Amino acid sequence: MSSDPLPHLPAPVAPPGAAEVDPQSQPAAPPAEPPEVMHQTRAVDFLGRRTPIVYQNDNSPCPLLAICNVLLLKNVISLNPDASEVSQQKLLSLVAERLIDSNSAVQDKDEEYVRNREQNIADAIDLLPCLTTSIDVTVMFRKIDDFEFTQERAMFDLLDIPLYHGWIVDPQLHHLNFDLQRPITVLIFLLSFGGCFSLHD
């Protein structure tokens, strides 16, 4: 057997007309999708029945959880009471379905009412992703349920969820005069069973 080294072989030549491929020009692999957000659930007894409620993953604003918990306690949406968690996407789907189902009865309504209702529902569905963080509303001080009408406010109306505001004045600010006629925009920090508010400067 010969011990001579193998002769150097020339690089393969592309056939005529073939385009040269730059290895660095190859498309990059698509970025990995972020992990699905999951929320813990727990079944509680409420008005003689067993119903799940949804918990926050951390101490951050999440109107979606507040809305879902209200709808769960009202028994107008449902989750598996034996499940220990639920995906955020599932909760968004439940709210979207409720928006459509609860506003589908438009018999004996005029065309303008139906058109406005359909537009409000479409706007509310477009707004759903914002429910995973926070939403803005403008408070009016004429009564506890007085808010400027906005798309965010309309969503609560469409879901038949009353929205109220309450205030506790810091004792150190007792000397300040508050203009009760001036609206204030607030960032709603809706927690699992209610809301606390943070003033915009």
C-alpha cells in the first residue's frame, strides 16, 4: 500500500449560469417566539358556587385579569375549575367572545345604532392587547362613576362592568384646593379584585 499523501483536489466548479451563494447572505433563522404567558388560577366559593379566579404573576397592572375575574364571578365566562393555570391568550379570547356575544342582540334597533355598536365592538377588540398592561381613563368628579367617554371606557360598558373611582387624600396635602370640575387622566392599575389609580403629572 502506498504511503504517498492524497493529491490536492481542486474546489468544485459551479455549472455555467449558476449564481454564486455567499454563505453570509443566507437568511437568518427566525427568532424564537416568546414563551406563552400563563397565570395561576384557584377555585373559590362565591354565592354558593365554585368558580376559578385568576392571579397575577407579579405586582403589575393588568386590567385583563380584573375584567376576567369580574366576568368569572358574574358567571358569564367559565374556566376549567380543576386547571391550575390558564394562558393569557385564552383569557383574551374569552373577553373577545364575551364582547361579541353580549352585544349581538340588535333587533328593533335602527341602522345607525347597529353601525355604532359594531364600531365600538371592533374598537374594543383592537384594544384588547392593551389590557395585558394598563389603560388610561379620564376621571370626572361630578359623581363616582363619571368618566370621559373613550374607547377604553366603552369596553367596560360593552362588557356590562360598572367602573367607579374613589380617592383618599394624603393628609399632608390637606391644604391643597382641588378643582372638582377639572378632569384628571389616570392610569388604571386594575388588580385582581379592584383598582388603584396613579395620577398622571
